[in-house]
Amino acid sequence: MVKMSLHSMTLNSYLNESNSDTDDEYTFTIDKIFNKRECSKYIKTLKESQRCGCGRLENEHSYDARRNGKILASETDIEKMEENWNKNYMKGSYRWSIKNHTELMPTDAYGTIEFQGGPRPIKSQYIRLSFDSDCASIIHLLENIWQIPPPKLVISIHGGTNNFNLQPKLARIFRNGLIKAASTTGAWIITSGCDGGVTKHVAAAIESCQNSNRNKTKIISIGIAPWGLLKRREDFIGKDHTVLYRKTGNNMKSRFITLNNRHSYFLLTDNGTVGKWGSEIILRRRLETYIKERQTLSNGGKTIPVVCAILEGGTFSIRTALQYVTTIPKTPVVVCDGSGRASDMLSFAHHYIQEDGKLPEILRKQLLSLIESVFQLTKLEAEHLLKDLLECVSQKEMLTIFRSGGEHKNDFDHAILTALLKGYDLTPTEQLSLALSWNRVDIARSDIFHPNIEWKMEDLHNIMIEALIYDRVDFVRLLLENGVDMQKFLTIGRLEELYNSDKGPTNTLYYIVRDVTKINHNYRYKLNHIGLAMEKLIGNGFRSYYSSDEFRKKYYEYKCSSKKKFDNIKKIENASPNRRLSNFFSFNTTTQESHDDNSWKKKMKSAFNDSPNKKSKSVFINLDNISSMSYKNDSKEMSNYSDYDGPRFRYPFNELLIWAVLTKRHEMARCMWEHGEESMAKALIACALNRNLAKEAREDYLDVEISDDLKKNAEEFKHLSLDLLDCCYRQDDDKTLHLLTYELKYWGNETNISLAVMGNNKQFLAHPCCQMLLADLWHGGMRIRSNSNLKVIMGILFFPSIFALEYKTKEELMLQPQTAAEHENDVYDSSSSEDDTDTSDSDSSSSSDSDSDSYHHGSKSFFGSNQSLHFSSILPSRLRRSKKESKQQRRQSVDSSSSNIVIKKISKKRTISLSTDNVINNQHVVENNDTKLPLSNNEILDPITLINNTKNKSNSVKKSQEYSSSIENKQKESVAKPIVKIKPKKIKAKRKLYEFISAPITTFWTWFLSYVAFIIADIYVLLIKTEKNPLVIEYILFIYVIVFGLEEIRKLFMSEPTKIKKKLTFFFSDTWNWITTLAVALYIIGFILRVASESTVQSGRVILAIDSTIWILKILDYLTIHPKFGIYITMVLKMVIAMSYHIALLFISLLAFGLPRQSIFYPNENWSWVLVRNIFYKPYFMLYGEVYAGEIDLCTDEGTNCVPGNFVPPILMTIFLLIANLLLISMLMATFNNIFNEVSCLAKQYWLFQRYHQVMKYESSPVLPPPFTIIYHIYWIGKYIWYRNIFNIRKIAQKIGIVNVTNFKKEHIFDNTLKLFLSLSQVEKIHDFEEECMEALTLQQEDNFKSSTDTRIKNTSENTETILSRVGDVVRSEGTLKEAVSLIETRLNTIEVKENELIENLRHLSEVLPQLFPKNEKNSGSSYDADQVLDYLSNISDHGQDYQDSCIRDSIRRKLGTTDYTSITDSIVVKNLTGEIKDESNFEDIFTEDDKDEDDSDVESN
């Protein structure tokens, strides 16, 4: 043992030194680590004097071995025979042994085997090594040198060494189950590697897997074979050698073996012997034990499990099974019943063994007799083998019998995996972790999640994070089904841990983050950086929640609280030196920590994972809670710490969807989309992210498959969003409109329809529901069914006509989307009017209203409330509404699904809000229907409600509870009132005027009409004579252009992005914006030159004339509104883009012809820019047919005007016209035709998509056209000054009394997006509706999948295979029945013949007896009745026949009871004490009721 340990230390040192993969170092590593064994002394055996104890002949030994053997013999026989005889005999010096007569030498055989005989050679790695080699070295060889993935399971196959046949169905089940178990778990299959016996069946399974295209998982099969039994082993000798291996004929009498070609790796064990078994068994058991005890799974958890599977087998298989189930550590064994010999005997004994470990005597005798006959053993040997067999099957928990036809009749893999769960002493959590590593959710669902098991949430949370990291989607679904609350599970730390995991598919997240922030070598992802990456990917002004100031504040508080938590724990540890905190911090986490490399974070996390008094895994600590804690009682402190888990996400599935999409976990993203709220928004975001990730992957020149996969993912989410929209639209169109336009606080305050625009989801915008919404928004508050443009123009030109138009009712206007400014005006006007009317309740509500805010989903920030500011008293605005109308509107609630209107009074008492500190430390909760909802409804991170110890906090909580109860009572009273049906109210004239002016269609026509007037005036100015002094109309045009340019600047600064660089990028991404900017700039330059001096007047006129071209093209921007013009303009824009490539080709061809032409015809010109023009001037007009015939050849026939090379230009001209006119122009026409055909099909879709931008453009534009737009600009400048508090204007306004508010909302003052600002209850109703539609969509998708052609073909194929299998079973059963019936008929015929002979003999005897004994008959007075004798003998015969028939029926019935297979134990008669047949199978489905009645009658007659 000392030598072995020293040897192991030496090998480990070599392992540490060799870490390179080059060929020289590879050879050096193998030579230094692994050894072979050679016989060192030639010692004759008693049986064969010519052979050594190692099995070799004398001439096969080395010279030193022969010499050492002779020296030993001479010394023993001559000099010291007598005195050392007893001593040498006791030591075994005269007998050859591996320990004493072999020596270790560096191995000389390793490399590659190329199995010949197939279409292409099959390659395998091999090595010759000693049977006592260090197992750590072998693992290093397999995993590091041969690059085999580490196993998650080891399946050791044992069984018969000679060839045997399995029954067809059992063979198929075994092969499919073995491959499924190995492929799904990443297992290693270890066999003997020999080409025969059970190994052939394993090889057949591997071959079927390799030939199948459905399973691309490589099966790792390792053969451990004895070197001394290998045929032609001399061919394997060589370092890094390639062996061309061909199978030779299998001679059954030969003791040498051949290798199987379906094994990828071979370990050829060497113990110094030849022709002897045993070395491979020793190494195999040592390696399996090492893997089971020392190797751990990749996630750092439990050790790798090992399971043994036995198929057929002999006596050695029984003893092997005994060793597995009895040797510590025990190994579970799976026995395949019906495979023959040892397996059948183990299965039979396992079924009938009693609790005392013995078999019934009648069965024991029959089984003993069967062992003697099958294995050809003596009775004594059979007794010993039966004893081992019974000892083996007594370990029932370690032995699993697989019977085809049981509960999982076709799942051999299920038997293997459940044997592991049953055989190892594992807790349910460990079993679940093991099933997770195997990715076998079916095992977890059927065998681990039992109703009687109580799971701890922290255990399920640990499994959940592993399932997320390793992309186990089915396990995530299973955990969600079994009670995992993702809102409690997902925290900031865990989310960052997921992002920083190195597991999962290849993705481009690193490159995206690298573009938005500086990273170092040890960079770890942070959520704020993830937010920047999202903004970069989505673009279009999207603002991620992770990059907001409010989230950064919470993130900073989380980090600080975590650090303070650790500091307080250290104080407790120092205050209690006698307390053993080492156990408290001893938890070994299985996943990577989510924090930085600070040790306090790791210790803190591990501490709260293993706290003895824990309630949940706690990593987030509240600062106020820490400061108020008492350090007198350590246990109380620890429990208080573990009660708090930090801020949690309100919508955890949104966070996980982003993580899954960015890390390219598509199926996981699909799972997160199916769960939680805001499914439509999640689908749109996932579509946008995947599309832009594909673009980034393509630009970074990554794997093409990555970009293609991301494109497919984007298309799938696009279709999902469209399907969900269609499903919602069919369910309820009104609620769907609300779903499209309500504000999404988590997704950058966007709406679903704006997210679709950001993701360029044209099909989504083209849906009838979206178009209906856009049409409604386009007309604003007006209801115009026909001739809307004409009516609006009439209203603009003839003002009183607007009152004759039809408008929406007040109730309909309440449901109309509005801008943030309009919403804040409503809130302000409503609150101010309600304060005036509710003076009677002012005293009771003053204390609660002082810090309150409007209770609306869109009117507050994430972590606090802000009060909006309004300029109704400063400057009239188109955004201002009547206070009285706002008050009435806010007191009405309209049910969109019915025409009934319920009148409610919404007082300011019902609007509750909290400041940021109150939300964090003392969050109030309103209870409604046993559901707690935080009043700060727009918080994305919801902290846990903390228990406050101070009196003031408890009093405030008590007051809030009393207040909430009073609200509930009022609500109940309002609900109890009957519903009042009222007539929809029409709006007044003042409101009609406002709705007409604020409609986007009105803004469009005012701008278009003013632009037409501008174009007409500009045409007039350019066509008349330019005077010395500018005309008045010219100044008016200049002012128009200046105001137009100011409007463009306003759009730039009021765009959604926050940084100026992003604003510029977003603004100039629209083609019309940079065209307009160019037009304004050129006009300003031209007008300056026009008025500067007389010398520049004409230059200015030329510039203005050129600029007029751009202004006229600007008309196309207005015409895109029209359905017909918009489609054609879209086609033209795409054709212009495609034409740019052809223009580049034409430019090259013009330059190639024009330059030599100009140079040859005009060789004596001086430099001038005109020469450059002449290169392209005439060749360009040649494209349109002007060939300049007079200049083709200037040289006359008389030889005048001839220049050198005058013959060249005509030749070049011919080539140029062929290429340019015929090729390039034809190609351009073909391209235009192709674009027209493509775009014409999708042009309407493109136009419908652009329609959203047009509606939003004119919704955000002022109704006053240039030059009157300057009034609107002055208003916005004043508003900006107010919010920025420039010149301390707020204080001045408060002193004057214009406003009396102190808190102002600065976030969305320039947000002109149309949205619905809903309360929390309304948002919840929208979510409920969306979830109902999701369920309907899921059912619809399942139905479509089941009814799809592919599914039907697959089901038909599976049913056909099942039918063929069952027909085969019927055929085999029919053959068995025929054999049994034939046997019965033969026996009955034989019995019948014997009975007839017996009856004839008895009759003959009865006739002879009276003649032989006549006197005795007379004396006795009695006679022999022949009929009675015959009846008596016949009864005896019938009774014997019944017993024999019973035995035959027993055997047949046991065969039929297992229709899937037969067993050698079927001949054993199994009877219990009552005489009823007992069998290991349930054959109720085999026999009919009539058959059972016949059997019962037979038993009764017996």
C-alpha cells in the first residue's frame, strides 16, 4: 500500500507538469504516467512444464527473466533446498505470482485503432496500462488528453461473454433504453470491449444510434479488455501508433478475444499474464469506485453515480452482482428479466424471496436443479451459487428488475435511472438535482415530486437557478407547477448571477456590452450595463429601466445594505466568541456567485443559505431594520436577518425574458413569455432584441448559424405577438385597444404599439385592430365616417362649420389615449376642482392628503410620487381642458364591454401615495379580496413589508388601515347601489372647438395648406425679376422657413433619446428630416446672399432656385398620408436605394470610356475643371442615344485632323455602349421590375406601418402652421424654463399666487406619445384579459399542432410501429401456443394409448381370473366386478392426468403471462399453500373470463 501511494504521488506530480496538447508532450505524458507489466522471472508450472506461471513459453520471455528463473531454481534446488523448503513454500517462492514476479515498465502501446471492413475506417483510441494504474491518471487521460466530456452517469454493462440471442422485442427495448439513458444524461458506457456476448448487444445499440439522424449526441463507450487475451497484440505495440485492425474468424475454442469496433476508447489492462482473465475486472471495479467516490458532477454537487446493468450472464455475473450490492459503497444493479440464465434466475429469486431471505422449499429445490442443469455444476457448487444468489437478491433496495410489460414496459432507461434514485441514499433535493443534471424531467415528475413530500423553498430556489443556468426549460416549467414563486425567487443578486454564468449557448452579449461600456479582463455583467445594451439594440429612443436613475438608486442601496449586513454579522461574531460560526458559513454553493470578488459577499450569501433559523434565502438587508436591531440575543438577530430578502422585481418573468433573449436561450425565452404578465410587450421586445442581435452577429462576422438562429427566433416572436393580438381582437376589440395603448412602466413608458414600431414589426401594425386604432387617433375627438378631409378643410376655411361636425361623447373621450401633458392637466384640474367641492371633508383628509398624489399608474415615478405642474393659469394652451368638464369626467367610469355607465364619485381621499422613503421603509398596503397590493403600484422593485418597532410607525400603519377600511366601506356602498343607465352626453361647443383643433388630421391640413401657399409664393418669387431690394413676400417666405427650421429643432430636442448624440442619430434616421434640414439651410444661405450685396444677388437667386427643388420634393412627405400615393412613394424610395448601386457601376463605366476619349481627342489642353466635366459630359448623353456621330472619328480620308491613336475611341465607344446601354441599363430595369413585384405585394403593409409615424408626427406638431408656430415655441420655452427653475421662477410664481405646488414631475413634460394612463386596478384587469387570451392562444396552438400534417404523419408512423410490434408479439405468442398445444396433444395421445392398453389388459385379466380361481369365488361367496375395477383404475389415472395437466398449464400460463419475453425459469412449478398458481406476472389481460372459469372448475375438481 505504501508503494501504491508513492506511485500515486509520482503520477500526480507528472499530471501537474504536463498540461500541453502538443504531440511531443502528449507522448511524454503517456510514457511518464502509464506503465505495463512484464514477467521478470521464468517459473515453470506444475501442469505444463514448458510454460511459465504467466502463461508464456520460455522463449517468449526476455533474457533477464529466463536468467532470473534459472538462478532462482539453482539456488533453491542445490544450495538451500532442504533448509529453505518450508520457508519458501509458505512464502510461495516456488509459485509464480504477479506481485513477486512482474515488474513495471513504461507502456509501449498506445495510439489509434482503425477498424477496417466498413465503407470507412472507424477510429478508436487505445492504451496498454497496468491493472493497478492510478485512477486519477486514467481520468486525466480520458478527460484531458482524449478530450472526453466528464460523465454525469456511468453505466457498467455485465453479462454473458459468449454470444447469445435476445428475443427481438426485448433486444429492441434494451437498445433504445440504453441509448436514451446514455444520450440524455451524458453517461459513459463501460463494457469488456470484447466482440462477443453482451458487448455485441451494446455495440448494436450504439450502431443504431450513430446511423440515426435524429440523435446527434455522441455516445461515450469505453472498453476495458485484458491485454493478455488480445489477439495479435503485437500489432498494437508502438508509441502513438496507428493500428489497422481487421476482425478474424471467431473460433469458439480459442481463448483469445477480438475488440469490438463500436467502442471509442479502449483501456487494455496488463497484469503480466497471457491467456488469463481477471486484470480487467480489477481495474474496472477500481475505476468505477474512484468515479463514484472522488469525481463530482460539473455543477460541483454530488459525486457521479454508477449503475450496473446485467444482461444474461453466467455464474460470474451472479457473483459480480453480489459484489456490487454488498461492497461498500454499494452500487445499484439493474437485471433484465427474460435475457436468459443468470438474469432470469436473479429475477425469479428476487420475486419469490421471503422476508427471511429464503425461498420456499419447493421453489428452492427446483431452482437448485435448474442451476445444476444450466451451468453444469455439481450439487455442492450449485448450493454455493444459490447461496450467493439469495444473498444478492436479499438486497432488494439495490436490485431493480426490469420486466418488459410492467408499468414502464418500454423504458429500460427509466429502470436504470430509478435504480439510481432507489439505490443511493439521497434526499428528495439531491434526487431532483441528479435528475436535473441528467435532464430527465420525466423521472422528476413521476418519481421525485410526490404529494406527501414537503419541499423547502430555498431548496427549490437552488434547483431553479441551476435549471435556468443549464437551460433546462422543462425543469423550469415543472418547478413553476410545483409552487416556486418567481417573485420571491428572483433578486438582483440572482439575476446578475444568471448573466455572469459561463454556461449556455454562444451569444453576442459580451460584444454588445463592450460597445457601451469599458470592460476589463475580469469583467462581470451589471444590470445597468445590461440596460445600456438593451437601449443600443432596440434604439429608437427606447429607455431601459435598468439605466434609469431610480433603478440605479435602488441598486446602490442594495449594494450598501449587503455590505452593512456583512459588517453587522462580523460584529455579532466578535461579540459572541464562543459561538461556532464556522458551521454557519459552511454552506457550499453550487453556482457562481453573483457579486464581485469581495469575500464578505460570498460569506454573507453562504451564511444565509445555511442559517439554522432561516425562513428564506436572504441576501438583501434593509438599512433601517439593521439600525433598529438589538444585539442581545444572537438567535433572534439571525432570524431577523434572514426574514428580509431585499427588493424584488414586480414582473420577474420580464427580467428573465430579457436574460434569456440576450444569452440566446430561445426555448427559455419562450417559457418566460408564456408565464407572467405583459405577454404582448414581452413578445415585441424579444422580437426587437433578436432581430438586432442577429444584425450585430452578422456585422461582427460571427458564426453564420448564430445570425440565422437569431433571425428565426425574431420571426417566431413576431408571429407570436401577431397571434396574441389576433386572439385578443377576436375576444374583445375594446379591451384590445386598451391593451395596445396603456402605458408600460417597465418598458420605458412605452405602449405595445410603439414597441411594435421600434421592433419594425410591420405585420403587427398592419393588423386591422392597429389600423382601427390609428384611424381613431387620426380623427381625434371627431367622428367622421365619410369625406373627412373635405369636412376638415371646410372647417379650417369656414370656421363655423366645425360645430356642424359629429363628435364623440364625453364617455368615449375618456377612453381616448392622451399625452402625458394632457393627463397631468386632467389630474391637476380634477384634483383642484374636487378640493373646491369637497371642503366638508378637508379636515379629515388633510393629514393624509398632504403627502399624497394622484393614484394613477402613469402619474408617478417608480419609487415615489411627483405632482405635476400645469400652466393653465399662465398661458392658454391647446392642452388645457375645462375644469368643470374634467371634474365630471373623472366622476364617471365607463365599462367598455357594455353600454351601461356606472356613476362613481372619485374623491381625493381615494388617491393615496407615498414618498420614496415611505415606500422603501414603511410601505402601506390596501387589502382587497384577500389580496395585498402595494399602493406604490408603479414600483418595479417591491421591497418586503418591514415590521416597524417604533410607536410612530405603528400608529401610522394603524391609521392607514383604518383609512383603507373606510374606503372599502364606501366602495361596498357604491357597489350596493343600483346601476343607473344614463344617456351619453354630448360635448359643448367649447369642447368641440378644442377637439377639432387638437385632432392630427386638422394639424395635417393646416400645415399642408400653409405649405401649398408657401410653394406658390416661392414659385412667384423665383419666376419674376429679382429686384435690388427684397419684396415683402420674400421676407414672409424667409420667416416661414426660419420658423419651419425652428420646428425641426424643437422635434430634435423633444425626441425620445436623452443624450444629444442619440437624439441626432434618431432624428436623422428619418430621410425627410435631413432633407428638410438641407432645404432650410440652403434657403437661409441663398437669402443671405440675396440681401447681402448687389454682387451676390444672382448667386443667391440661383441657390434659391436649386433649393426650390428640395422644397417641391417635400410635397411627397405630405402625400404619403394618402393610401395610393403613400404606396407609390414607398416603391420609389426603395427603387432609389437600389439604383445607387447601379449608378456606381455606370460611373465606373463612364470614367473608363470618357477618360481615354478625352485624352486622345484633345491632347494639348491645359488644366481646367472643365476637362473633368468633359470626361463624363458626352459619354453620359450617349446612354440616351446621342452618339455625336460627327465626333466619332475626326480623322478624314485625306488624313487631316488625325491625332495619334484616333482609332482607339471608336473601339472603346463600341464596348462602352454594349456594356452601359445593353447590360447595365437592362440590369437596372430588371432590378426595378423585381423591386416593383416584391414591394407591390408588401407596399400596403409598408404604408400601414408608416401611418403610425404620420399620426404621431402630427399629434406632436402644433396646430398653428408656420409662421404662427413661433407662438407655440414660446410656450414650450416658458415651460422648459419653469421646470428647470431658471431665474428661480417658481418662487416668484408662488409669491404671486399663480401656483401653490412644490413638487413637480420632470420626466415626461415633452412626451407627446398617445397613451392610456390607468390605475393599478385597471392595469390588473388588462393583465387578466391578456392572460385569458394567452390561455386561449395556448389551447389553439396545441390544437393546431395536433392537427398539423407533420404531427399526423408522426403519429401514424408511431402507430404503425406499435401495430407491427404487436403483430410480431402475436406471431411469437402464436408460435408458443402452437408448441404448447402440440405438446399437450402429444401427451394426451400418449396417455390415451396407454389407458386403452391398460383397459384391454384389465379386461383380459378379468376374464382369466375366474378361470384360474373358480373355487375361491364359490367359497368366498363374492365375485370380481370387472366394471368396478376399471372405474377405480380410471379414476386413479384421471387424477394423475389432472395433476400433470395442472403442471403443464402452470408452465404455459407463466409463459403467456409475460407476452414480451420468455424465461428459463418458466418451467418451475410455482404453487403456494392453497394450491393456487402464483406467478410474477399479472395475466388478467391474457385470459378471458371463460378461461378463468375453466381454471377454477379444474381446481375444484382436483
